[in-house]
Amino acid sequence: MQQAVEVRAERLVTGRLKAMGWTEKDFAARRKGDPAKVKLAAEVPVGTAMPLAWIAERLAMGSRGYLTWLLCRARLHAPSPFR
């Protein structure tokens, strides 16, 4: 079961890579908090239920804790539909 979830997450990541015109090396070359990486990281759990530790490592975004902070920060600064 977990393998199927990981395969789905990997497909999502590689599909986004292709859509963004990035290569695997771009993940390492770009900063941990790159807005495109944060956006992708926010999409991975929704579609796959992968742990944040896996996402942080796969997208070269530092630790799980730092990724959590980046995602919270992105949500706080996102436009609110109630404004």
C-alpha cells in the first residue's frame, strides 16, 4: 500500500518537473524556500498522503520542520477569499 502511495507521489513530482521545465538538478540548485518548490510541496500531500519528511527530502527543501514552516508561511500570505 505504502509503495503505491509513493509511486503516485513520485509521478506527481516528475510530472510537475516536466511541466515547470525543470530537471532533477534544479531541485538541488534552487533555494529551499523557492516559491515553486513550496507550491509543489503543498500539492504533494493532498494528492498522495506522503509524509512531510519524504516531501522535504525529495524536493531538497531541508528538514520536515522547515518545510512545515514554509507551508504555514505560504498559507498565511495566500490571498483570502474572505477579503
